Amino acid sequence: MKKLATYARKQVAHAWPIDPEAGTLEVLCLDGGQWTILATHAGLEVMRAEPFAGTELELQSLWADPADGEECPVAYGLRPPGS
């Protein structure tokens, strides 16, 4: 994914790539210039992940229904507050 290479160059510490067709969200951490998968979440889970471990995310809110004309997010580059 092109965005992950860009995030790595910019030293974004975490990314959450989303695959709406598979219904998965991966939690990635940048470690020595390489992405490491910390976790994979799927379906209708309620999850917490770095760098926002204090916040719950309901995955069902990410799985848009194309019939509704909604677009699904592709990936998020995340920086913890103050970085």
C-alpha cells in the first residue's frame, strides 16, 4: 500500500489499514523503518489499539454499505498526541 510507505518516510508511528471487503482492521506499528502487525480485528468487534488504547472503536461503524452510497475508509495514519 503506497500510503504505508509514505507514512514510514514521515515517521508516522502507527497505521490502521482497513479492508472493508474482508471486514478487517490491522493495527500496525513502525519499528526500525518496517511495519509490524500488532493485531488484526474483524467483524463487529469493539476494539482498542495503540496509540489510542483508551478509546473503544466499534468496527461496525467502519463497514459502510455501498448501497447507501457511503465510502469506506482505506487507511489511517495516526500520531499520538504531542508527537
